[in-house]
Amino acid sequence: METEKIQRISDFFKPGEIEKYEKNFSLYTQSAFYRKYCQFRFSFNRIGQTLKIIAENPYLIPKILKNYFDKFFMGKQRLRSLEIAVEYNCNSKCDQCSCRLAYDPSKKRLTMAEFKNIIDQARAMGAFQFCLTGGEPLLQLNDVLEITKYLRSKKCYVHLCSNGLLMTEETLKKLAEAGLSSLEMGLDSALPEIHDDNRRENGYTKIMQEIEWARPLKIRVTLNTISTHEKIKNHDLLALVKLAQTKKVNLQITPPCVTGAWKNRIEILMNDKEKQYFWWLMKFSSVRTDMYSSLTTVRCPAAREKIGVQPYGDVVSCPLIQVIYGNVKNESLEQIVEKMLKNPFYSKTAFCLPAFEKEFIEKYLMDK
């Protein structure tokens, strides 16, 4: 499956394979028994993926056990993850950019001392998984390296989200030496020309190179894509599943959200059948969703278990929910999270709030 030989989506499939998958999805929509079976499969996948990460990073075990103990025996709400936007500037041009409206070059980024203070506050609240994101975080490579080293000195899991355009083999080695645990790169299509048209030239080829560079460095790689109408209709999403299987990496599928460049674009949200397709794809062992990461079940972790800090110190419940609840320069992280949790939506057993919960979307994400 060499990049230059793939010209069409159908080239990812054996003859008759697409029709076989279509029949399988049709069975999923019609049979309650088969849906239950698929739910068991993706629950099994969720647990399996989590256990693999823990096995690769056993230093996380005490932190995870403490969070479970505090939650179920002490009744304390504990953070699991903090997403740190190191930089909102970017060298790409993604149509779906979630932070485009939040980027403000007139504002000062947090200092390294402030980044480390936020990390310490989040750790005290239970966080053991930290995601460095953007914009494009590699525009601030030195900061990324220092933050990564600091986090690993505190025995935390470090995940980097990048478009991959600035990555070199030497840079990846430096990140590995600093203690990077995993790398996530956005892939908009199984076809190079479609991905590159939405990002930058040769972006697809770079990502394929970086998958191979990461293997000997023991850096776990995840590809991230959005389940758009078009990708579902033309089987591009399914082709991405096949590509992930071939490359032996995970594919994280993110539902489309009305945020950032897609603010007010209510038409991008999945319809009921597309939502079924989204959950049907979770039966594949290489596929995951960020909702898998909840401590208890598959649900939206925003505010309860995951929060985000913007480069300027503003705090959001999730990078895909660009609603600011406070700034770490003025309040503690714990005070800001307490304000978040007063919003009753965050206590609901709901799937991704900015993608699935229409009442939440209309109340908080749409211009009135």
C-alpha cells in the first residue's frame, strides 16, 4: 500500500469488500442484538487499548488507582487530563481549525514558569495525562521540549498533537529523549491529494515518514480524523481505518463540532444514521474516540476529567468547547474548574457535548 500507488479510495479495499462492510453496517442499524455485540466489541477495544498504554507506562498505575479511590470511596472529582495549547499560531490551513477564532497574536503567551505552575496545579487535582497541542506546538519546539522534560520528571504521560509538517527525524529523537509518550497527527483523508489540499503540500508523505521514525523510538502514534458527511459517504473514513490497520497505529475518530472555523456551521453535525456509522466503526480494534478515556464509561470527559488551557492562560472545559471560564493568571485552576462544574451539562451522561448534545450547542456554541 505505497502512497504513490494509491489513486482512489477503492484501492484500499479488496474486490467486494466495500459491499461486505455496507451489509455489515446495515445489519448494525437493523439488529439490536448485533448492536449489543458491537458495543461489547468496542468496550473490549477500549479496555484493551487502555491496558496496553498502562503496560507500556507502569509508572501511571499508582496515579490511576488513586483517582479511582478518590472518586469512588472519597467522593472527590478528579482530573485525568490537561490539554495545554502551547501556541495558537500555525503553519497549516485546515478548514476545520478549532482554535482559529481564539488565536490572538496581540496577547502574550504564558511564560515557562506559568506553564509549570499550571501543570503542578493540575497534578494536585489528579491529572496524570498531559496533551501538548496548538495551533502547531512545534513552532515553539524549545518550550515543548522543556515542558515534556518537566512532565516526565513528575512521572506524567506526555502526548503531542501536531500536523507533522515541522517534524524531522532529529526532532522526534529529541522529543523521545525528553520523554514524549505518544504522538498524534491529524489526517484528513486516506488520499494524499485531499489531505494536502486541506493542509500543506507533502503533509501526507511527512506523516507516513513520521510513523516509521517513531517505531524504533517507542513513541506510540495515533492518527486523528473527523467523521464528516463526505468521508462517510465516499468510504474515505473506512479507508482511513484500513490505512491505520496497515500502518499498525490507532485511528482516533472525532465527531465534527461547531467550534473554531466551524462555529455556527450547524450543517456539519452528523445526522442520526451517521452517528450510528460512527459507533459502528468503533468495533474495529485500531479505532478509538477521545470519549474512551473516561475513567468510568464512554462519555464526554469535558470539565469532569479533562480541561484545556489556552496559550494566554484562559481555561476551557475542552479545546472543542471554546467557552472561557477563567484565566490562570487571576484564579487557581481548582477555582475555575469549580465554576465549570456548576454547569449541569457537565454532569450529564452524554456523549461529546459540542457534537452530539444539541441543547448544549444551541445554548453555548451558537451566536444568538
